[in-house]
Amino acid sequence: MRRSRKIILAALLAMVVLAGSIGGVVLAQTDEEESQPTTMLDRVTQILADQGVTITSEQLKGAFTQAGKEIRDEAFDKYLQDLIDQGKITDQQAQDYKTWLESRPDVPLQLGPRNHGVIKPFGGFGRHGGGFRGWCEPPAPAE
């Protein structure tokens, strides 16, 4: 008898917890949610508006996009310069590669099972044949 009472009590307790959780979720969802910002940029825009700065989400997105591009370009130039300094490529090869890269159509970065979830901006250029070895992955540790 004792064991069946424990099982019934545990089941009843589980149902109460479940009902309370569902009720809490339902009560938390109100009409106010629709008026709140839905994206990070909208929230940042709202915070700045509260501080007296007038900026739109589109302007903010454009600024983030531009800043990201500038940071990537600087990092890429530094990477090429490091390869030149190490004697792995020449100035002309670096310039030729930059020219080729800029002439390519815009292609989104690809994630796939072959690169184990690592974003490779050049589609595996250096790892699976052709080109400069190590372009798509960090250099091997020094021995």
C-alpha cells in the first residue's frame, strides 16, 4: 500500500508542477510582447532613442555591416602581409589573389560536414588541392 501511495503522490505532484509551468507561460505571453522590439538591432535602436539618439534599424545595420567588412579586410591584409613576411608568397602573388578574390561574385560562407562546423571563407581552397596551403585553416604549430 505504501508504494502505491508514493507513486500516486509523485504523479499528482508532477501534474501540479506541469500545470503551473504551462499556466505561467500562458500568463507571461501578453499583448505587450507585440509592441516590444523583435530583433537585436531594434532593441539597440530603442535604447539609443531613449537616450536621445535618433537612428533607424537600417542605418544601424548598415554601420554594422560596414564595420564588419572593414575588420575582415584589415585582418585579411594582415594575413597576406604575414605570408609575405614569412616568404611563402610574393607581393605580386598577394596582389593577384586579392584581385581575383574581389572579382568573384558574392557567395555566402558555407558550413558543412567536411570542415567540422568551421567557416571557411574560401571553400576549402588550401586544404583540398591547388592554391596556397593553409589559407583556410590556421597554420600548423611550430615544431
